[in-house]
Amino acid sequence: MNIQNYINGKFMPPIANGWLDNYNPANGEVYGQIPNSSKEDVENAYIAAKSAFPTWSQTTLEERSRVLIKISELLEENLQQFAEAESLDNGKPVWLAKAIDIPRAASNFRFFGNAITQFASESHESIGHDAINYTLRQPIGVVGCISPWNLPLYLFTWKIAPALAAGNSVIAKPSEVTPMTAFLLSEICLEAGLPKGVLNIVHGLGTTTGQAIVEHPDIKAISFTGGTATGAHIAKVAAPMFKKLSLELGGKNPNIIFADSDYEDMLETTVRSSFANQGQICLCGSRIFVEVSIYEKFKTDFVKKVKTLRVGHPSEEKTKIGALASKSHLEKVLSYVDIAEQEGGKILCGGKRIGVLGYENGYYMEPTVIEVPSDECRVNQEEIFGPVVTIMPFNNEDEVLQMANKVKYGLSATLWTNDLKRTMRMSNQLQAGIIWVNTWMMRDLRTPFGGIKASGVGREGGFEALRFFTEAKNVCIKY
Ligand code: NAD
């Protein structure tokens, strides 16, 4: 199936007629083509967005909210179609897309459709000066949203919904690896009555289409989720133009397990936090540290459970691990198994590409657990972003804190303990934007979301996102 750009409320082929193959990761075959949009396509999108902005930014909050909630409802009505499309494009199990990705995309629109009606700004009375200051929060204008392939519609809408709610017009680019649900979303936006030009979706490579968005002098803000190296590049290009930037980047998150945790709950959740979505979630706990007194028991129980995870075709209900998103990504993940072996790591299970009967060219890999000799080895320091976790023991709190923090990333951390004082101490000291205690991936959309260090700059979520997508203007009135 071929897809098109969505510009000014219309479906359009790329001007220069550049196309890219779109692969089905479950069987390794090309199943469609997508535009590789050029600077000219982005310029067209910009012209449409610019002309839509004055009206959209002055549209009442009730009306903006109504349209966003309508989009949310239409996503829910088309759950099955969207879940199948997401799975076909990305390789994730259909049941997972149906349970998580698409419902969350719908929630993103509903949440920000509601949040904008509650968004308020401050006023400050300057006592003794007969003056009052108030803050106007105004939409920025035309903004750019660029998203990755791991949670395609989920992360795409996490940016678009607050940008639109705040009154901006948007040029958005999904990952070229997983463009399909963004394309289907364009159809839904038309049906929901989103005015033409308010949202424009351009498809293509990061180095062509993405780069053209970031380089465009009049696109005033960029919200980006993706790899750390890409984020650094975008920051460099955008800095001389003083663009507002939100960067949600890579992670190498510690999962710290103390002996006093609720063992069964911890074990069950740790399997999920290691391998959900084939381990391709920026929040996965990819470095597991276990208190030495329960290390051997945990290692045995964990590996036993991981070995039962069924790798299979994404459309099968019983599949726990689907295909990885692309061939190049599979190769990258596999290369880390070799690196681990060279570094003295012990592969406790998995480590290999596997063929699923009937789909031998699909990008499948066994869930892999590596016991590492040191927290400083490469597999423990670099983001692998696949079905691979490392494990090692620790002796005490100070030691594990030091190891947990000794990476360049700082996205999330998970802590398993029933000791309240330890929870408080460690939550203060762990270097991460998100700390989960006795749970993982429990998300409340009102909370600030983002990382520190090489995991990014800025926060998404709740009013933080609405603040990002508005400019604060102080008005001071002397009376
Ligand atoms: P990526 O950086 O390769 O690509 C992300 C997006 O940026 C894609 O749409 C791509 O086309 C575009 N892009 C690439 N080069 C560009 C350029 N020069 N200019 C503008 N756009 C460009 O990342 P990916 O491989 O798609 O995603 C995996 C990465 O995303 C991992 O590092 C993962 O940790 C990270 N991620 C982070 C979060 C978070 O919230 N922090 C969430 C999900 C994924």
C-alpha cells in the first residue's frame, strides 16, 4: 500500500517524486512505498500551516477541544484497523498495539483536548507600585514534531495533540520505518473536521525531510523524540536560529532489585520491563542490578521465565515477542551479543536471530539475558534498544547507586524495595527524569515526562507540554 503526504487537508505525492520502500518486519518483504519528501514539500507544508495559523490560534478552546476529542473517538472506533497497521509496519504483536499503542494515541488527544480547557496563566500584583503583571500564554506559530519508530502513533500524537491544543499549526514527520498509522491519522483528522493546514504530515528520511523541517527558519519550535546522536545534531542545526527545542532521547535505564521487594511481582514486572515491545521502549530497564543475597535465585527464576517467552508472528495471540522494527536494527542489536562475548559477558539465554516458520526472513531475535563482569562494559553503557538485558549483583545501596548513575543517560530508573527510607534516599539521588518504585511504565499523563544528561532536554506531558508549545508574554499595567 502506498501512502502520501497530507498537506493543506489534501493527500499529495512528493513533488520530486522520490519514494522509499516500506518493509514488513514480520517477513522482511516490501509492502508499500512512502514519499521521501524534499525541502519543497516541507515548504508547501509550511505555507499551508502558516496560512492556517491565524484562524486556528483564535479558535475558541471549546472548539479546539471538541475537534481533538473527536479525533480521539475516531481512533477508538478504528482500533482494530490501526492496531493491525501498526503491527504490520513495526513488527510488534497486534494484541500489544491494540492494548497499548492505539488506546494511548486516543488518550493523548482526549487528554490534551481536556487539558487545554484547564490551562491557566499567572498574574502578579506589584504591591506598592500600583501595577499588575499578567502572563499571556500565546501559541508559537508553526511548529515541527519528529518522532521515532518504536511506539509510532503513541509518540507521534504525544507531540501533535498538545501542539494543536495550544493553538499552533503543525508540520509533523513520523519515522520512515513506521509511517502507516500517521498516514491513517490524516484521514481521521479530515473526518473530525480539523481545518485544513492546521496539521500537515510529511513523510521521508530524517536526513532529507527531517533535516528540512529543522533547517526551516520559520518553524519556530521543534519537538523531537529519537536517538541521542540525532538529538545532538538537531540541537546544533537549530541553535543559531534560536528555536525552542524539546529533545526526548535515548536511555540505559537501571532496574535495581533489593532482597526485601515483593518477589513474584518484581519478577513478573521485570520480565515485562526488559522485553515489552521487543525491548524497544526507551524506558525499558535494560540494566538489572540484583542484591547479592537473592542474586542466584533471581538469575535462575528470571532466565527460566524469559526462556518461555514465545517469539512469533505479530498477528498470533500467543506471541509475546514479535519482530524487531528493521533489518539494520536487528543487525545492530545482534552485534552487541558479540561485543558482550568479547568483553567476557556470559549469555544466559538467547543471543541469536531465529526463523519463525513460514516467515524465515522476518527480523526475529531470541530474548537475551547477559551476565556482565562489570558495570563499565559496553553492553552495560551503550543503548542497545532491543530484547537484550544485562544482569549483575550488587552488595549495598552506595555501590548500586554509583553503578546506576555511571552512564551518560538519565531517562528512567526502577527501584524494587519495601523500605521507605531507602526509597526516599535513592529517589533523591538517582540521576533520571522518571523513577518507578515497585512498578514500571505506570504513566499518568499529567506528570512531567523526560530525561536528564544525554537522555534529553525539556519535559513533555500535562501542562509542561502546553508550556513548551506556547510563549509566555509578561504584560505589566500601571494603574
Ligand atoms: P532516530 O534518531 O534515528 O530517528 C528519530 C526520528 O528523527 C525519525 O523520524 C528520523 O527520520 C528523524 N531524523 C533522523 N535524522 C534526522 C535529522 N538529521 N534531522 C531531523 N530528523 C531526523 O531514532 P529512532 O532509531 O527512530 O528511534 C530510536 C531512538 O529513540 C532510541 O535511541 C530511543 O531511546 C529513542 N526514544 C526516546 C524516547 C524518549 O521519550 N526519550 C522515546 C522513544 C524512543
